[in-house]
Amino acid sequence: MNIKKIFNHLLDEYSSLSIIMSYIVKYFAITAIVMVFGFVMGWFYTSNFWMAFIYVGLVLLLAYSIDSFKVKKDIEYINKQLEEREGHIS
């Protein structure tokens, strides 16, 4: 189990934040993790640490966009299956 899954579970299960606030908290938490590992591993220096905010933002935006597209497709599939099931029951 990775850090992001644990953090998501704790945030989603034990907080009453709105969806937008949840995404903002996740963004800053992931950015903090990237910055800590970035300084330790030498990915970037103190003069350009702000780049982590941009990199994390772009990657999260892309990841959540792909995830929302996938969820939309799953919802459409489930709704189609329910419609077919209702057609067979009636």
C-alpha cells in the first residue's frame, strides 16, 4: 500500500471536507512529499523549489482528468447494464 492510498483513505474517511477542499489538501500534501524527496534526492535545488508546485499540479490535473473520464465511462456502462436488466425483468 503506498503513501497516496493511505493518505486518500484517511482524508476521505475521517474528514468532512468538500470535494474541492479535499483536492486542495491532497495537492499540498503531495507537493510537500515531492519537495522533501526532491531535496533529499537532488531533483531540484532551493533556488527552484517552486517548480514542484507546477510539476505536481500538472501531473495531478492530468491524473484526475483521466480518472474522471474513466469514472464517467464506468457510470455509463453501469447505467447501460441496469437499463438492460430492467428490460429483462419487466
